[in-house]
Amino acid sequence: MSEAFPWGVLGIAPTADRNAIRSAYAARLKALDVDANVAAFAALRDARAEALYLADHPEEGNSG
């Protein structure tokens, strides 16, 4: 996965704030035509799941 995943997909900076992650997901979901772009929807769901995981496990999100 690239450095941008999951944050680039969600359109937010890396954060452990679960509410910010959910809000970003909701905003992206509203802008997405799920039926027309199933792959983008799957990527968005994966990004949300990964971001929420990293919020609960910050030691795994360290890049240094």
C-alpha cells in the first residue's frame, strides 16, 4: 500500500480521531456514486477500516 493509504483515500491527514475518520468517510461516500463505481466504494471502505484500525493501534502507523 502507498503512503497515501488510507489517508489519501479519505482526504484527511493521519489521525487517531475515530470521529474524524468516520466524518471523512461519510463525506466521501456522499460524493460517490456507489453503483457506478464499485471499485472506488470498496477502496473507501478499506480505507475506513484501515484508518480505524490504525486509530486503535497507533504503534503500527509509525513511519519513523
